[in-house]
Amino acid sequence: MTTWDGLRGLGELRFVGDPGFAAAAPVNRRFAATRPAAVLTVTSAAGVARAVEWARAESVPLAVRGGGHSYAGHSTGPGLVLDLGRLSGIRVDRGTGLVTVGGATPMKALYAGLRPWDLTFPLGNSDTVGIGGLTLGGGVTTISRAHGLTCDALVSTDVVLADGSLVTASATENPDLFWACRGGGGGTFGVNTSFTFRARPAPSGSTCVVLWAWPHAVEVLAVMQEIMLAAPEEFSARIGIARSAGEDGVVSVVGHHLGPASELWELLAPAFAVAAPDRVDIEDRDFWDAASFLHHSSEGGAFAVRTRCTPHAIADAGLEALVRAVEKWPGSGNPDGAGAALFAWGGAIGRVPVADTAFPHRDTKFLLSLDTSWTERDAPGVVAANLDWLHALHAETGEFAPDASYVNFTDPDLEDWRGAYYGPNAARLAEVKRRYDPDRFFSHPQGF
């Protein structure tokens, strides 16, 4: 029988029914049924180390929770959830441009903490996403075409290993672990208690939200791909099609340009020429207002996402398949609905050699993201229909997009996840795992 007393004094220890216990539930309600035995909210790296030692000695499975945004529910489990939510301090060194943050610092706190300094690095666009998950999976953001991935700005990270020791990983200390922490995914090699990044002055720019009616979907998707393949790396965009139950589909372009709105109008002119949009919102904004404007929000509930990384544009036949699929979405009670999106990559992302970091998708031009959602009130048949729809669409897209996926949009239904997430870097990641966690203490269904 497990004795939990060894965890007392390391932070706030909660059990089922205790106030605050439910707050450690995963953001994706698809995994709401997973109920941990206990949740420990630690307040220091030393507390993390002692909790790891305790869990190992007691043979209690450990799940690490930063922001709780793992699409596959990996931030929870049946044993102990180690909640890093209070490891969220921010320290800025103006002289060096280095920013050190706690391992679970959420984006809302990061934007607020960096704004007075007018410094930034590639950050996510959802308030509650934690810096750990974002960085460890690579971190593709709205400024990544110009400034690279979140993990490309990483200078060092402190990690509690499976034996409870605390080490620093950087280009000069434990460099193989540092390599793995830049795109190798979270929850696999240790518990990252802090990260240090190289920041730069926050760039002003402009934003766009443009919407078209559904009949223009294929032609807008096609021309927007052409625009993004030729666009300066200062411009990044998400090109999407989506539908909610009982509603007509919508075509959208949401973008961030590190340049004036006048340039955005010129960049988007070919799209305006093929079809008149229903809504155009293009404005000059400083970096902080742009981040707020582009903030991502959803209705919550349960969802599933599958991705493919493609090094080229998708031809019209493939775009037509995406549109047909969204039209046939079976529906659910979640207003978030379902859809497909093309995130434009390239630029600075591709200037880093594939072998330099664990993140392998350096030649990707578009991330194709397929998603669906439902509520916990929807009948099992509705849930099954949504997942069947998504799996069928993912299989169909294999005809025109490679079997490569983005680990930060973690897909629990992905079979060859090693090859899809990590490509040519998978073998080296397995070697790093054997060195730093030979007994696989840190484990989840898609962990080395």
C-alpha cells in the first residue's frame, strides 16, 4: 500500500475530493475519465527532485503537468500528477538579453512579464499553454518564420533526471540532453524545472483576419499557398476551413506580419482578386497588441487533432478532398466544430540543419492540421462518428501529404509515432533516453 506521507512538505498534496484537485484535469476533456491518485503542486526544483525519488522508490507512475495542454492527455495519469504550476517565475537580464523562466510559466504570465522590457522570443498564443510543453516539442509560433522556433531561442534548461539529480543542459553541459530538449517532446527525458532563452526587441507589425464564404474555399486555399510560398519570412499565416453544426463553412486567413499593414494589403491582393472576402480586418499593431489580438480561445470540451507536415503546397485535388470532408463532418454539440488548417512554416525554421536539434521538420512548408470536437454530453455514437471521420480524413490526406506529424499536436492514435514525430532524429533520441533514463521511469504511450 502506497504511503503518501513522504510527499508532505514538498508542496500542496491533494487527493480526490480535495479543493483544487480538479484543477489538475487535462485541458482536453477527451481524457477527463483519467483520474490520478494524487496531485502534488511543487514549489521548487528541490521539491521536484524529492518527488521523483519518492515516486521511483514507491513504484508510483508519475505524470508531469505544466499547462495541462497535452492533446493526448499525457499531463495526467493514474498515479501521481506532479504539477509544476507554481514554477512560473520570470527573470530578465537586460544586459545579456537572457530570460529565465520557471518550467511551467504560462503564456499569459510570460507576455505580461516581458512587455515592460519590450523583449520577446517565439511564444505561444494561448494564455494557459506552459512554456515547457511548447519548448520541448519545438514551438512553432506566429513569428517563427522570421525568428525560428521557441526551442531555437533556448540557451539552457535545468532538468531533474530519473534518479532525482538536477542537471543543467546547454551547448556545453550535457549537450546531448540539450539537443533532445529542443524538439524531442515533453515528459520523456526528465522534468524541466526552468528554461533560459535569448530574447530580442519585440517587433512591431500588423495583423489580419480575413473571411470568405464557403464556395470560395478551394480557390482561396490554393492562392494562399502560393502567396505564402513566395511571402517574406516576416509574414506568417494560418489558412483554415471550418464548420460548426448547423452552420455554413467558413474560410479564414489569420496572419501576423512584422511589417506595416500596407504591405499586408499587397501580400493578400492575389487572394482578394480570386474572391471577394466577407470580412477584412487588417491593422497596424505593436507586438503586444498583435499577440492579444491573435490570442487563441475555444469553447473547450473534448477534441482530437491529427497532423501532417508537407514540404510542398497541396494540389487542388487534395484541397477539394479537404473541403468535401469538412462538408461531411457528422456534427457534435461543441461550437468549435471541425476543420482543416494549413499553418505556413518555412523561413527561419528551415535555416537550422535537421540534425542540429531534435525537431526534424525543417523542410516543412505547411503543417496540415485536421481537427474535430465534441462535448462530454454528446452520445457515444456522436463521439465515435467524429473520431471515425477524423481517422478517415487523416488516411485520405496520406495520398497527398507525407507521414510526418508535429509532436506538440500530440496524436494518441498515431501508429508510427517515432518516425512521424522525429524522422531521422528518432534513433539519436532513443540513445539519449537510454543514457539519462535507462529504466524508462518517465514513460507514456508515446515516450521513448
